[in-house]
Amino acid sequence: MILEFLNELTQAGHRIFSVVEAKEIAERMGIKPSSVTYVLRSLASHGLIHQIYKGNYVIEDNILTGSPLHKFEIAMHLAKDGAIGCWTAMSYHELTDQVLSRVYVLAPYTDEKKRSLYQYHIESYDFLLIQVQKDHFWGTEQQFVGGVKIRITDLERTLIDGLMRPTYCGGFREVLNAFSIAKDRLDIHKLIAYGKRSPTALQKRLGWVLSHLSIENVADFLNVPETKHFDKLDPSGPRRGRQNKQWMILENI
């Protein structure tokens, strides 16, 4: 029964699985829910699976062919509808040379009462799940990393998130450096379209950054709504600095 259960797990594509998923497979096999704990303990004692955090297991590498367990694979298990984002996506798109021990994941939600952040420590990595409203979950692409299909924010959305959440992207100066590195790879029309889907304060930051990079006619393309107040360039920084009247931005860096 134990090996048959493991075979069912692998056939279902569950390299990482939860107790809930294990019970669903057990039900299909006619195994009593009360026996699942025994089955999992037996598999673990034989070195076939191990627990990566409470209620969640991974099948050992020597059981399945392919690459070792990748941190992005764990991230996709934590947020099945989510996407790798922020500083981790910056690293993936080669916009930073920092070596990161934390994996940032954007996780869409619809319940306003949920917490905004969830943190896990698994397999020597810290995972930070940043919840975003489902309507704001866009600008992602699918890629293969370590033989596993993942979802990650595309280059332009990653930069937009840097302007929105610099704290989760290494700080605002790291974000400015990322824009500079990405300058020649940018789909400027996509970036501006993303900007227009964002709050006015972010559009103003985007306009300032693109002007700073000397991209011509950006003001005509972006067409930021007029405001009478100055928004901070670095949203996480203090409210002080030179007033830029073109973009109504407080240059607080």
C-alpha cells in the first residue's frame, strides 16, 4: 500500500504535497483518512519523503528523475496562484548582483481581512508572501526554472513593483539601478501601459525615473493626471527633499 501510494503521488505530479492533497489521493485509492498519517510516517522512515514544514512534504530527489528541489518550486507550492516577484524577480531578470536568501512571492487574494504578509522558513530559505488584490495581479509570465514551470513578474512589472514596494526590492536606490540596467531591454510602451494601471503617485515616480534616464517624450506618452500636491519619490523615505514641479515629486533620495 505504501509504495502504491507513493506511485500515485508521483503520477499526480506532487513532488511537494500537503496532508490535504495526500488525503485526496488516499480517498481515490480507498485508503481511510485515519491511515494517512501512518502512510506518511512510513514513507518518511524509509527515506522516501521528508517534511519541509508542518503538514507539507517533499519526495526525495533520488525517487524522481530531474533536477533537485528548487526554491521557486517551493514558492509555487506556497502560493499556487502566485508569482515570483519584487527583489527575487529583479535577480531573475539580472537587474541586481545581490545574492538573496529570501524569496519574494506575490499572492493574489480577494478577502480584505487577510494578513498582508506571510513568512516561512523552509530548506534554508526565507519565503515572504506579499498579498495583492486580485485585480492588481497582472504582468506575469511563465518560465521554466530547474525543469519546473513557474510564474514570475515580467521585466516591466518587476520595475513597476520596485516603484510601488521598494522595501521589498532592496531599497529605492537599488530600484533606480535596476531601471538603469534594464534601460536597453525595456518595452517602453508596455511599461507605460503598466504605469497607467497604477496609482497616480506611482505614475509620477515612473515619469521622474524615465526622465532621469533621458528617455525622450516620456511626458507625452505617460500623461500623468495633474495633482496639486507633491508625492515622495521614495515612498519608504522621509518627507523632505527638493520639489520637482514637472512631476510634482519630492526628491527625497
